[in-house]
Amino acid sequence: MKRLVSILSVVAILGLVVCQQTSLQINSIPAGAEIWLNEESTGAKTDTMLAKLDAGEHMLKLVMENYHDWDTTITLESGKTDTVMAEFKIKTGMLQLNSTPKGAEVWINEENTGKKTNVLFEALPAGTHKLTLKMKGYKDMDTTFTIIADSTVTLKLKLK
């Protein structure tokens, strides 16, 4: 009888420990963000399920290059699966684009911007972009440029 009581006590304790764990489904737009939980990298990326987490309050941070970090505090309930959906906001920067002669059509990433040089673009997504300048009587000029978040990049190009 004592052995049965001991076994039941162990099962009850294990049951409490197991019941205090939970799961968290983490999704993001765009997917592929690094997942940090309580200031430690999980090594996982969105969209994914984290299992065997302790119930209670956790700090969740999602990190993705060229996007603002996304973070929140979440309270997980024992034995329940919660879902988080994060929508990232892209980091932006500015491009001051000047050409000689001025008045060239500006194409960014193979799309006509509808603008002509000399021009300031105020909110371009951070990262590398393809630039084409077109002007009658001149060769098209192709180059790439990289926008750095919260900065202004200045390009001075001469058409031939």
C-alpha cells in the first residue's frame, strides 16, 4: 500500500510538472525572423512552434535584417498552445539622386518611379537596389546602391 501511495505521489508530481509546460506558435510577415525568448536565442526562425515552454510570463523578441525588431511580453498558460502573429515594419532611408545632365528618368528595381533627376527619395526600403537612369540621346546607366536605415545616401552620376 505504501508503495502504491509512493507511485501515485510521483505520478502526481510528474503530472504537475508536465502540465506546467506549454507551447507557442510564432508566425511573422515576412517569415524567417530569428526568435529570442527571455533574451536568449532559441535558434529557431518564424514560422514555427516552440514546445515544452514553462507557463508564465516571457519576453519574446523577433529579429530580421532590414526590419525593425518586434517584441512583446506574453503570458503562457499551462497546457495551452498560444499563437503570436508579428507583422514587421521595414527600415527605410533616403536617396538623394543627382545626375549630369539633370532630367533623366529614374528606374529603381526595374520599375519606373515617375521621377526625374535631380530628386530626393524619402522612404526607400533598407537594402541593395538596382538603379537605371534613362535619357534620350544618352546611354542608359545601370548601377546598384544600398540604402542604410535612417540615413541618406547621395549619388552623383554622369550620363554618357
